[in-house]
Amino acid sequence: MEFKQIKELIAGACKKHGVEEFEIYYSIGENINAETLKNEISAFSSGESAEVAFRCIVNGHMGYSSTSYFDEDELEDLVLRAVDNAKVIENDDVVVIFKGSESYAKTTAPEPKMVEASELKKCALELQKKTYDYSDTVVDGTQSIAISFRDEIYLYNSHGLELSNKVGMTGCYVAAVVNKDGESRDNFEFAESIYGEKVDELPAKAVNGALDKIGASEIPTGKYNVVIDGTQMRSILSAFSPSFSAKNALLGMSLLKGKEGEKIAADIVTIVDDPMREGCPVQTSFDNEGVATYKKNVVENGVLKTLLYDLTTAIKTGKTTTGNGVRGGGVRPYNFGIMAGENTLEELFSKAENGVYVTGVKGLHAGANSITGDFSVESEGFLIENGKKASPVKSFVISGNFFELLKNIDSLSNEVKWGIPGGFTVFGSPDILVKDMTVAGK
Amino acid sequence: MISRILLEDVLAAAMSTGADFAEVYAEKTRNNGMRFLDGKIDTVSDDMVSGVGIRAFIGTRTVYATTTDLSRAGLIRCAKAVADALGESKLQVSINLTERIFPNIHPVKILPGSSLLTTRTDILKDACFAAKETDEKIKQVMGNLTSVDHTILVANSEGLYTSDRHVRTRIAVSAVASDGHENQSGSCSPGRGMGLEMFDFINPREVGKVAADQALVNLRADYCPAGQMTVAIENGFGGVIFHEACGHSLEATSVGTGTSQMCGKLGQKIANEKVTAIDDGTIPGAWGSVNIDDEGTPTQRNVLIENGILKSYMIDRLGSRRMNMAMTGNGRRQGFMFEPTSRMTNTFIANGNDKNEDIIKSIEYGLYAKSMGGGSVNPLTGEFNFGVSEGYIVRNGEICEPVRGASLVGTGSQILMDIDMVGQNLATAQGMCGSSSGSVPTDVGQPLIRVSKITVGGRR
């Protein structure tokens, strides 16, 4: 069913049932995924999906429903279900179907195109061959995968607001498994393309990363100077990003409640939320509520400048929405990252002198509590000895409190390492040095 | 959902370039959600998911394609996309499907979707108000009541044509306690493979109270000391230790590709002889139970480990081809967007011979992990990590002061050997397990167990 027809059917059902204020959020997606094992394409998948999400205001409350089953009866039922749902809502939120922002920025990412299946297969097979060829320590179980996806989004509401966006990405990764001296280790590397230098480097990077972990020892429990790689610090930032939600703060579920304008981090820490980061494949000029997005400093030189707001929370607190609203209430960040500092990674090692370099953290979904800020996560990495990266270490746990960590950042490296997009959200961070962190080992 | 004749044509189209097996999976799923926040019903959602996934094999090579277009043209296009990606030969294939009806051992009494919305708001409010009323330090309560009504259809080139309906309900309450300086949280989230009759067995007020009590305990707890110690892990969600440390390594997903530490270990001793572990998708009304898996194979009771000896893996259709072993009814997926793979159902350590009080008495100094949080594992190395959401120090055989912020870290192979006492109060708890085939409901479980030595991550 075409969007035009869906729109007409839903608008017709709204009219029939006396629904005046409503919004339709329609998304269609395509994806292709080619996976290899043992130098063969082991799995190949392609998909197309479509979903229409509906919401409407009934007696001052917002009701929600969605469907991916497109027929006339279902689309009418979609409206009725949202109406019923709105009737049991008790909160005193002021809900809004948005009339539209004055202007919307233009996304700078090129129009996304799906890559041919044959190209993806070729890329995955070549990566697989290069990975096996790179070292005879590479064993079966080693995978290389190439992916391509494309999403189109259409927002339409009863004020006549119409917005659309197209995003997509093509990329590949190598998950290398090596066996050396009877020990197996794995390592994963990703590139946001299927051509070029970064892709050519993947096999070596993936294999060397895995080999580096062989022969890891355990370290005694104690306080260490810790350098956290940007790839891991961005995961920690991601785990605690719900703290930056104004809605969570309002509900007493964030320790950043009432801290706007206050110092919450070391002077060198600036955290930016940017919906249009140059080179990011998933830019957006409007949020789920139809509000124009914009770039802002969330933390500037250690001071919390603003939390992230949706329309309803902004109205409740007398603020303005920051264009981060999501369907169902609450917010999501876009390119949310700690900005780069001045040091090279090597300089961070020499500043640490002796300590631990963390290159992997696991189980953040379990070991990090965004309400309290506490985290305690299993990690792997390397010793830092005499200011240099030394032998691998494993099975230790770094623990602390995220908000204390932000205050204790001693130095930042000069490169922000951005992660893989999840929806419109990408986290980033430079490498950081923190002194005297608790590390639990043997 | 889709007629038998159309399915036969779709399968034939998927097989037309030389596939030796093809399968159509269709789902229609109604997800109902209700959220309580800040003293009030906050959001109600009602989402319908509908779509089809078509898969074909040549040997262990698979192609999978999905669509939400259920018209004849849409389905044939999807099947042709599968065929084109799989092979180049041109074959005329004809498929004959015979409908098969498997017995329903999880009948549902009260379908959540057809009950009054106010019946559901009452249940959720009962639970949340009970949490709030526990203590004035409870500053915030969040509750979710969710139900899933999931109908699947599976048809394949072996002639199978069957469907199943799986209903599940879950209530989750999390409470935040605050003393004005800091916040601590607690949660409780039971679920069943049932409709609203689940609340004949589970009192919503009790759920709220458990969440609130846990938050209050954590508020008065000091940070957990770090280091290696003896740990007693309580029943219920404590079973996450087995799920993470061992269960994932026994899935064909990792065994069949040679990336599991458990490869080639059938018949070998992999755990302390006190350990017997079972995966059982047939327990009536349990959270992880289904009549048939998402490949149309009936679920069964699989003894994974018996007295420390590895007896069985959990095997889906592709894994069965890779490993040349029979399927075990573990081929699962979240829905049509995901290709199925081997997953756990209800997985638990069976009761042992040790008395629970003896387990605590045996610990001179250690940790009693009363309630566990989630965790993750690397199936290649068996390294795992999971959080303790309510813990106490044990001193001279007695449970003493509460501690917070602890996590347990180790490797699967080691901890299985180090489970040296197994108690007698087996209970299960519910989780959503995430893997390559999406998020599926699984039960974890165990009685109280003792691990002689494990790394505890803490802040002191």
C-alpha cells in the first residue's frame, strides 16, 4: 500500500470517529546482509519492511498504536485502538501534535543507495580470504559480513505538517578468531563502507587485535591509573545517556536533576549532541514529534548547559524542546559525543606512567545503573608500564560512578572515535585518562 | 494467515534454483503495553506486527528474505529473491503441504487483548501502589504490564504446514529509593506463558513490594569489596549464571560454527558432579515454553548436563545440518525479521542434595548474591560478567550487612567446575534473551548454589 493511500484511509477513519488531532509516522526499510564462514557465503538475507505508527489526542491524552498489517479494516482499527488507549491515561502531561518549526536544516549526507547484493557478497568473500591469508593463526569461526540498509520516513499530522527523510548505510566487518599456543581469542573491526583503504585494513586490524590479546595475564586488585579507549568510553557514555533526559530528571530517575548550569565534569569535558555531524550516515532534520533538530553543547567546559527535552517535558518545566523527542515520550540523542582533547594516545600512556589501558568492556547493560551512576564492568586490555603500552591483561573489573568519572577525567586524546549508528543515535568519545580507579582482578 | 495453495507456490518458487530445503514463516503478533509512572497510568501502546520470512538452504548455505507485503505478488517476489540469491540452476519443483496440528499444552484462559483495559490498569496500579506504600523513601515507581499474542505459521518443503499461538504476560516494577543524597533502585518482573490468569498465581502487590524492598536494602548498603571470594547464589534469576556461563556455549549457533568452548565435549566431564542442567520448552505455562519452535519442531526436555557430564546441545535446523545431529526443538526467533537460530527455552540447574542452610553455614567469608541482574558472555572464551542487584556479606556462616554495586566475573568452564554445593529450592525467573535471532523469552533457574571461588567486582 502506498503512503498516500494509507494517509487517506487513516485520515478518513479519524474523521469518521471524531478524532481531530493525530499524527502518522510511516517508515519503510530495505536491508541486505551477506555473511561468510570458511571462505563461503554462509548466509545471505534481504528484507523489506513497512510500519505505520499512529497517535492521537482524545480528551487531552495521547493514545498510541502501530501496525505493519496493511488493509482497510486494520487501519481503521489502528485509530480505534489508539482512541481506547488514550481513554485510560491518567497523567497530567500537556500533549501536543506539533504545528511545525519555522525552518528545517538540510541533511548533508548523500542520498542513500542500496548496494547490489553481488557487490556485498564479493566484499564479504574478499575480506574473508584476506583474513585467512593474513595469518596462519586464523581459524574457522572467523566471519566477515557486508551490510547495506536504507530507510525512508514520512511524518504527517492533522495540522498539515509533512516531513520526510531518507537514511542508509553500507558497511562491512571482520570478526577474526585466532588460535595461538592453544588459546583462542577474537576481535571485531568495522568500516562504514565496502570500498577503500579502511576496508583494506580491516583483516590485518581484526587479526592483530585478536593476536594482541593472546597470553593475557591477570592483575591484582587495586587502584590504577586507567586509560579508557574511546571505543569503550563511548559505550560507557551510551549506558549513562538516559541520565541526560529531562524527562528522567523530572521523574527523579537521573542524578542530573536540577544540575543545569552547574559543574558536573572536569573543565576539559565538552559533550555535544549533533543531529547533522559531517560524515554521519544517519542525519535527521526533525525529531519524532516533527520538531526541527539542532546542534548543541550539552556539557560545555564541564558545565551542564542543558538536558535533552521533548515537547511535553519542555512544557512541564517551562523550557523549550531541544528537538530530541521520541514517540511515546522521552528523548534520544543524535551524534552524542565527548569532544577531543589535545593529547595523543601515547601521551596519555606516558601521563599514566603505570596503569591499565582498557580496550574492551562487556556487559554494560547489566553492570551499569543509569539511575545511580554506578558501574562495574568486566574489562580487557593492556598494562601500561613506564609510560608505554605493555602486555595484555584480562578478566579484571573496572568500577566507579559515571558522574565521578566525568569529574576525574585527567586528559583526553585528540581523536573522537564514533561508533556504529543505532537508529539516529551514534555515540563517540576520545581516549581518556582517569587516575586512581578501582580495578578488581585476581 | 496465508492459504495452503499459495504457500505451496511460494515454496516452489523459493526452491526453483536448486535449494534442497525451503521454509515459510509468517507471524501476526499483537503487543500490548501499559506503563505506570509517577503515580499514574502514563502510556498505553498497541502494536501489530505482521510479516513473512522465507528461507532456503543448499547444504549449510542459507538465504533469508522478509516482507510485510502478504499479497500473492509480494510473497512470490520475496521467494524469488531468495531463489536468485541462492543458486543458478532452473528447476520445476512441486510441493504438497499437509496440515499438522500439534497438541496445545499451554492453553490460555484470559486473552489480554480481549480483556477490558481497566482490568489491566487495576493490576498494574495494585503492583505500583504497593511499591510506593512500602516506605516513604520510595520516591519513584515505574511499572509495565505487557502482553504478547503471537500467532505463527510454518510451512516447509518437507510438507509441514502448521501453526501455533503463543500468549505471554509480564509485569515489571522498578522502584527508586532516595535518602535525599543518593538514589538506589530495585526491581521485580515475573512473567508467564499465560494470559491474565497469571495473576491467579502471582500477587501484583507482592511484586511491587519485592521491588521496593530491594531498593531500600541497596540504599542502606555500602559498596561491595572487590576480590576473589566464595559466593552463594540464590535461586530464581541466580540461574542467569548458568544461562550466560554455559547455556550460550551449548547452542548450535556457536557449537556448529566451531566457536564454542564446548565443541567436541559430549560425554566429557565439563562440570562439577553436583551439576545437572536441563533445557525444557514443554513446561506448561512457563515463560520460555512453546508448543513448537519457530521452525515447526515440537519442543522437548533436553538434559544438557547430567552429574557433570555433557549430554546434549541445543540444536536448530541449520545447526543440525552443520553438526549432523538431530534437532532439539530450540530453533527460535523474535519474529519474521529474524532468521531462526538455536536458543534456550526454560533452562535451569536441577535441585541437588545440599541443604540450603548448610551452604550458608559453610562460608567463612564471602558474598550471598540474593538477586542477580543481567549479564553477557563471549561464547568463544566463555568469559562472562553479570551484576548482583541485591547482595550481602557472609561472615562465619551468617548473612550480614548488604552490599551494592557488585558483579561476578569468570569463565564458564571454570565456574561449572567450581559449583561445589547445590541446594534444594529450585525456582525460575524470567528474562528476555538477545542474540542474532532477536529477543526471545527464556526462563533461567536454579536452587541456591555455592561457587567455591569467583572474582567479585566491587568498589572497595
